[in-house]
Amino acid sequence: MRNLAIAASVFALIMSAGIACAQTQPNPLDVIPDKMPFDIPYGAPIGIDRAKAVVTAAADEAKKHGWKLNIAVVDSGGNLVAFERMDGAQLASIAISEHKARAAVTFRRETKAFESGIQNGLNYVITLDGVIGSRGGIPLVENGAIIGAIGCSGGTGSQDEVGAKAGAALINKAN
């Protein structure tokens, strides 16, 4: 009985110390920014010709490295405009490339931001509808407005990101 009482006392001390530490460390989510983050307006949707050019640029980059990617471009409303499945690209990545593009346009940020947030303990991110915590989705911004997004999948996250950046570079020129 004495051992049980000692164990209960030690547990109570540990718990109170944990609560005290939790109360002294500020929650980074409590910081209130002065400006709205990722506040980029939506613009007119990307057209088919430009979307195809974005896909081609991403595919050309992937070919240089021998990567097999699925590449999707959506418009500013998240609707699929252009898609390419490179020869041999894995089937599961068809939907993933589209998901990355839609997440990038609807949340107005690169999907790498979700990946980083999850890795840094902001696990609430995984509870948001439409999120994908994997890099390779990049908004397409022209004249300060989002006209669409590109999503690449099939390689590692870093390979997908390189392909997406190559495609996005056609639109995201020093805005």
C-alpha cells in the first residue's frame, strides 16, 4: 500500500510539472499576424494552351532526370485543365498530382507548407479538408493573382517539387 501511495505522489508531481511547463511555453498558434498570410487574390483561370505549356515544362524537367511523373494543372477554381501521365508513372500518383494542384490553388500556398507544418508539430493541419502534406503542388501566380496551380506526383517529394517548379516557372516569373 505504501508503494502505491508513493507511486501516486510521484505521478501527481510529474503531472503538475508537465502542466506547469505547458502553461509557461507559449503556443505559436496564439500569435496574431498583422496581415493575412497567403492573401493572394484569385484571378481569371489559366487557359488550355498555357496549361499545356506548364505541363510540358514539368515533363521536360522530369525527362532530364529520368523521372516518371503525373502532372496536373488546375485553374483558379480548382478544375482540371491539363494532365499528363508520363510513360511508366505509377497509377496511384494520378489522383495525388490532381490533389496537390487543387490544394495549392484552394489554400493559395505550396503544398510544401503543409508538409513542413506537419513535420513541425502543427498536426491540426491534417484535419483540414483538402490538405495534402506532400510537396509538389505550387500555385500559378500572374500579375499578383492566382490563375491556377500545378501538381506533380510519382517521384519522391523533392523530385515532384522540382518538376512542379519547372512548370510553374513559366507563369511565376518575378511577379
